[in-house]
Amino acid sequence: DDLYMKQMQSTVADMCNAGNRSAGSCTAAAFLREFVDKDQPWMHLDIAGVMDDTAPLVPYQQKGMTGRPTRAVVRYLLDQLK
């Protein structure tokens, strides 16, 4: 955790909102953690890498922005309500 926070040190702000490219999702989670109460459960879903596709992988998807993880996230959330 400290490694990711070190990547976000800033000379002009409390912290920078991005680290280096090698651990983008980890630094994003470390950044967001700074704004969540310690006893509050939370999660960071980094889905940007799978949102864009140049060719459909399955028949029901069009080319372009797919929203591919949306179905899985909605299903997970609905299952949590049961």
C-alpha cells in the first residue's frame, strides 16, 4: 500500500490522483481508500480495459463500447440482495 501512495506524492497538492502506469488499478484503489472510512466496506472495480472492443466476441455485441462487464456487475449486485 505504501508503495502505491509513494507514487502519488505531489509537490503542489496533498496527493496526485495517478501513479505510474505499471499499477494503475492498484494506485486507483489506494487513492480511493484515502476517502473511505476505515470501517466502511468498499471495492474498486477497474473495468476500463474491457469496455472497448474493435470486433464483437459474441453475437449480441456490436463493435465499439460494449459495457461488457455490466451484466456481471448487475447480476452480482442482484444476487447480494437475496
